[in-house]
Amino acid sequence: MAASATLVSVDEKIEKLRTEVAKLDQISENEKSGFISLVSRYLRSVDPADSLCMIALCASTRQLSGAVLFCAVPFCSGEAEQIEWSKIQTPTDEVVVPYDTLASPPEDLEETKKLLDKLVVLKLNGGLGTTMGCTGPKSVIEVRNGFTFLDLIVIQIESLNKKYGCSVPLLLMNSFNTHDDTQKIVEKYANSNIEIHTFNQSQYPRIVTEDFSPLPSKKSGKDGWYPPGHGDVFPSLNNSGKLDLLLSQGKEYVFVANSDNLGAIVDIKILNHLISNQNEYCMEVTPKTLADVKGGTLISYEGRVQLLEIAQVPDEHVNEFKSIEKFKIFNTNNLWVNLKAIKRLVEADALKMEIIPNPKEVDGVKVLQLETAAGAAIRFFDKAIGINVPRSRFLPVKATSDLLLVQSDLYTLVDGFVTRNPARANPANPSIELGPEFKKVANFLARFKSIPSIVELDSLKVSGDVWFGSGITLKGKVTITAKPGVKLEIPDGAVLENKDVNGPQDL
């Protein structure tokens, strides 16, 4: 009797939400249908009696592929079964293929052209640059030599198309937050040799946790809506009509990557391997360092390859998950996916990725947004694999500390490709920690007359009101601390090696 009553309450909740969402004219029928499907899966996978109170009880934070979640029950399996820890196995080299074992691509330029003509590059372009103090799409932040992320992406594909005489198109998946700005920005590439397509990912209404109603029913404006994570790339590609267009052009694979990952460039060896072995899905993974212990990893689970995120891990096994001895690799979010397979699975409504509940607060109103991640789709594709790639293919710029790395002499820029300086002996990048004074890009740039040389730097920690002159060299471990209320200027040409600087007397 209790179970029956519970079931009715879930159905009533869904039906009420369906009725209210039907009245929202800002989104398409596909978006309404996708949203209701996501919410239904979510409600049926948690105890409905707890589905609202769990949001109010949010206390713990966990990191999931770059997004911080605040949740008492931070990961929801949807229709997937819960992970049984004892069944987890380390993938073999057949499942996670070492990059060095991949066959060399064809030497014949015409054969390489044939491979590349089957490829599409898709950059996830829905993020704003707000965390770095910028407005508009993050992809238009200047990275190096006056070039933005988007400039570099276009230059890379231009040089590829020119070198091989191929036609690799670029797709940008925007969100409603970045669409208008991106449309204006891509106009400047009108004379490039690239076919550039843009499309929007879904726009879903945030849910008011108090009564499980859509926030746009009560509040107008963008704050009532959210983009439901990059797992939405597959249905959105199909709903936009771009998937059918690409298939009609003979395209077979899409390379999906974050627009802020400067290491995510087209790799012909990987493409050749996937086409030769008919792998429908490939996730690039790379060895973990201590900075990556919270990143999702690939596991073998009941005969299939699967992504395991820290939010899925029982508390008693979290330290084990963070061990770089047992779980040695993590997801770069560089994904290669077969287009026909995407079409098949989307049309069958088979991509039931794990749901990520992400509670937030908008103007004092507690809301919930449900998201999915593209990496979690790996278990639905046939002959899915991981490839353990060099660290150079993972160079994200999430903060100004990352910007310092890529603007320094640690990297050079050639034909749009950011390449590591071979003079750097240490395979790992320096650890850089900048204080809040450097958080916004404009403030960061103002505090450096020129970016210091850091080829021989191990770590840098800067606190307080610190300003850097030009021609500075940093080596070993350097800590610079300005006392409260004191402006500390590092003079032009200074060489700081294994130094702890607390004032001018230490220079």
C-alpha cells in the first residue's frame, strides 16, 4: 500500500510539472520532452519521499569533471544500477589502449585526406568567462599573442585543411548564454577555409525545490533556465538537424572537446585507429597526478567499459579512488564518437546517462537543475575504448594560474598549436597558486609588465598586493607574500630561485 501511494505521488509530481512546462513558450517540444524525461528518471531513481529533502540537506561538496556539486546524494543513477565496488576491475590494454601502441597514420597524403574527410570537430562552447572576470563566451578570452581560444581552434583546423586538402568542419555547441555573442564572433571567420556550424544545446527550466514547479513560471529572465550539461550534446546535435547534415556529407566521427582545452587538437593516429577497429566511442584519458585525484576514471564493469566519477564512490572508498596507484588515469573530456551510433542511440532513447543533481540558489529561492555528462555515455556504445594519451593533450585554462602557464616561455605558439618548450626538463608543469588579486584576467594582466620565465620553476605561490616587472626569471620553489596594506613590486630583471620573498629586503 505504501509503495503504491509513493508511486502515485511521483506520477502526480511529474504530471503537474508536465502541465506547467507545456505553458512555457520559450523552448521547443523536443526540449520539453527531454526535460520531463530527465526529471522522471531522476524522481524514480531516488526515494520520492526524500527527493526534496535531500536538496535541503546539502552539506557535502564533491568534484565532478570540473564542476563542484553540492549535494547530500550527489549522483543519481537514473535507470542504471548502482556500482558495486567489488565488481570494479582495472581495464586491460585492450580496453584502455596505450597511445604509444597505436599504428602510425598513413604516410600517403591522399589516404590521410580520406581519413580527415570523415571527421568533424565539435567544441563545447556553452561556458561563460565569469570565473575569470570576463563577460561573454569563455572561448573569446585572449590566451596568447592576442589570439582567443576560438582563434586558435580556427587556425588549427585551417592549417589542417590546407595541409591535406581536406574539409574538416567546425561545430560549436553553444548555450543560450553564449549563442548571440558567438554568432557575432564567427562572422570574422567568414573568409576562412572552414565550414563553421553553430547550434544550441537544450535550455531547461530550473525546478523550485519547495513545490517542484518550473522557476520560469514564477520568474522571468535567464535565471529561470540552465543548460543541462555536456551530456546533452548527443540529443542536441540530432535535434538541431546538424547530425543528419553531417551524415549526408559522409562524415563518420566527431571529435568532441572543451573549447578551453588547448591540448585538444585533431590527432590522426587516434582517428585512424578508431576507423580501422570500428570503435563507436573513444575517451582520451591521461595519467593522474596529485592535482587530478578527483577526476573521473575508466573502469571495466560487468564486461563493459564505464566512467566512474568520485560522486559515485561510497565514502569508505573515496581515498582508494583518489589513489594514483589503483586508479591511474582520468578523463580529459576529449571524446571521439561515431555519428551513426549517436543517431541510432538517440533515436532509440537509449542514452540514459547518470543524472547529476545540482542544487543552487537564485535570488534566495532554492532550485534544482539536473545535468548529464558526455563521458558517462561510453557504456552505451559498441566497442567503446579509452586511449591513454600524453599529458600534452590535456591543457585546460580554468583560471588565471593556467593562463600564466600558457602565456609563459613554457609554451610556444606555431600555426595555432600551443607546444611545450623542450627546454623544460620536468615532465610536470609548475604548480602555480595566485591570490584573489589575480583572479580576474584584467587584474592578472595589469600585475605583470611581462610574463616571467618559468621553464625551471617548480612551484609559485603569490599572496597579497604583488606586482611583477619585466624580464623576471623564476626557478625552483618561489613564494612571494605582500604584507597587508603593503604594495610589493618585483623589479625588472629579478631572478628568484628557491626564494621566500616577504618584502623588498628579500629581493
